[in-house]
Amino acid sequence: MNNIKVSICCVTYNHENFLRQCLDGFVMQKTNFQFEILVHEDASTDGTEEIVKLYEEKYPNLFRCVYQSENQFLKQNTLVNILFKMAKGKYIALCEGDDYWTDPYKLQKQIDFLEANPDHVLCFHPVKILESDGRLVADHITHVPENYETLETMAAKGNYIHTPSIVFRNIIEKWPEELFVSPIGDFFIYMILGQHGKYGMLKDEMAVYRHQTGIWSKQNEKMKSLKFLLSLILIQNVFYKSSKSEINEILEFRIRNLFYRLLPTLNSDDLNVLRKNQLTNVKVDDLLLKYVHELQEKTIEKYSLIQLLRIIVFRLYKVINRKLKGK
């Protein structure tokens, strides 16, 4: 365990029906380097914990696991706060407990790429989508843009990387505190990593993303948009502090557009989703108020202009009407 090159990080909760396939995908990896498997079991109420313990007992040289007695989902980002801190590897690979890998040489291929391309900070690849009815189909969730390698593209287009496909360099000593309250973690992680290198992609399909089984998939579109909005605001706050003006401008543009589109449909419960998390140095309310005030100013400016136009039209009407009557 002293020469670990890759730490596989897996968070799992109530994945009894899927977890064996996921863990088998880890164990079957054929590499010329050592890797470890870190599993965070978040107080599942089904048989997930028993499955993790069986694999840990069978492969004691591979597995290091954390078992919670109380669910941590609403308390902390367990992937970053627990597993990343445990990771001994030069690289980190991700896969949640309901997804799985299909290629025994997946890790070897991705590490070979990253070792040969030191200017790249992470490597991903296409995945198959497993629908709830059992159909295995081509990816219809993400679209990889042409300039996928750059941070600017990630900021402008949003997340186009599936979690079970990623391997990245374990180089972040301290993750920004905004990440710990962000409703969306993977996109946030990719944005932070993108400050340290390019995104690389292999063409092989080597994993399966299980659609409609996770918490995110089961939420309605409005809730997804709200959580994405909050994540964008928190990410933008990180880049604002780091003075990356171009990325900051891209994020500002996306936030304004999404915020202006959502605000007329929001009620107090919706806004509480955005306000529920507070940080020592990052007040979510303060970040939101920035955009609320801007929207109010824009609205006042809009209606002031309309009122001015009405006055001008009315006066023109009176002038024209008097002239017509004079004739």
C-alpha cells in the first residue's frame, strides 16, 4: 500500500441491487501499478453495508472503507471531505455505487494517457447509459463539444463528463470551502481541476451510467435548475476571488440568464433551497442578493424607459392632435 498510483473513490447509499457490479468493475482492473479502493458507506438501510464488508474481507489488500452510523448526505460532501483526504494515489478515479466499469484495462489506459500528457489534469471517456427498463443505450445525456479540453468550454457549456469515466491528478491540497455546500459536486470539481491543466478524452466506452436511479435523476427540472444556479454562483465566487476574469465573465453571464429566467417562477420554498447552506466566509444570501439587486435595477430601468416612451408618445399625440384640429 506504499506505492499506490490510483485511489478509486466510491460513495454508496442503498445500492444493494447494483453495488456488486460496481465493485467487480474495480477488482477486475488489470494494471502494471498498484491501486486502492476507498468506499464510503453512508448508513444504508438495505444490504449495502453487508456487501461492502464482504468485498473488504475478500480483498483486504485493496479495500479501505468507511461505515457511517448516521447518514451524512445533508451534513457534508463525503467524497471530498473523507475519501479524497484518505487517498494515497497520485491519481483519483471516481465511480458511484450504482454505476460500473466495463473494461478491465480502463485504469491502465487512462493512466498511460495522463503519464504521457503532463499538460492534462484529467482524463475521461464516453459511457453507455443503462435505462430503468434495462436497455443499454448510447449517451443521450451529455454532448462533448469541440473544444472540450479547455476550462473556458467547461464554464460556458456546463458538465459534459460522466462521473464513472473520470481519472484526475491528485494535486489539490485544499478544496475551496464553497464546494462543501454546493448541490452539484462533480462539475465544481472539474472546474477547479481545469485551472491546473487540460481535459483529455479517450474514445473507448469503458463504463455505464445508470440512469434514473440516483437522487439527482429523480428531481424535477425546476429543482435541478435551482441547484445548478446555486452551484454556478458558488463556483463564480471562487473564480472571482482568484481573479480569473475571463472565466468569471462566462459564469456571470450564465448566472444572470438562468437567474432572470427562474426568478418569476420562484416561491419562498424554492428560495430556501438556495439559502439553506451558510459558510463562515461565504454567505449564500449575500451572493444571491447581488443578482436580486441587479435584477431589480434592470427592472426599474426597463419600466422607467417604458414610462418615458409613454410620455413622449402621449405628448407627440397631443401636438399632432392640436395641429390636426387647427387645420
